[in-house]
Amino acid sequence: PVSPDTVGGDPMGLPYSTFDHSRAHYFRYDEHVSLCLEKLSSSKDKSKAVLQQKYVRCSVRAQIQHLRRVLCHRLGLPLQHVQILFDSEPLPDHMTMKQLWLSRWFGKPAPLLLHYSIKDKRR
């Protein structure tokens, strides 16, 4: 049974819904990934720059650079002072959450655990 608001279908037999893409929020209907952002602790670093909300849900198309911008905004720090890491390895800004999930977290339970470090401000 095909309803009047659907057009065509896919090989799985699921109907496509029709809506105005020109006014749609393109990331709203994306698959999402759950993240946990924790501050990388070091013995000498006792700064107060810790997130109030460390759990984030975002589109799989979001990139590390987007996450860094949000993190910097929430912490009130310049972009060049914050770095996002996975297993103590800095992540490239252009990497998407889907690439990260598939290459480093596939098969593990959510949320994907990332760390952030704050570079020394002395310059």
C-alpha cells in the first residue's frame, strides 16, 4: 500500500517520503553519533576548563573542526588552544564522525569516547 504522500520506493520496499528539500535542515535527518568529551588529565594541569555537559549527539557528517569550534565556544578559549584526541592521538580537522566511528570505534558500545587537551596559553 502506497500512500499519496510517498513517491517510488527503495529495493527494501520502504516508501520515500516527499518534502521540500529547499527548506529542510539538511543535517536533521542524518544518522547521529553519541560522543563523550572528557578533558585529558595531566598532573600539572589543574585548570578549570572542564565541560559542564560532556555528552554530545551530532550528525555523522559533522567534522572534528565543528566539534572543536563548539568546544572552544563552550570553554571560552581560542581555537588554536584546543585539540581533540582519540587514544592520545590528535585527530585531523577534516575527519567526519562517521569516519572516526567506522575506523576506530566500530563494534564498541556508544558513546564514542574522545578527549580534548588545552594547549599552554603562554606565548
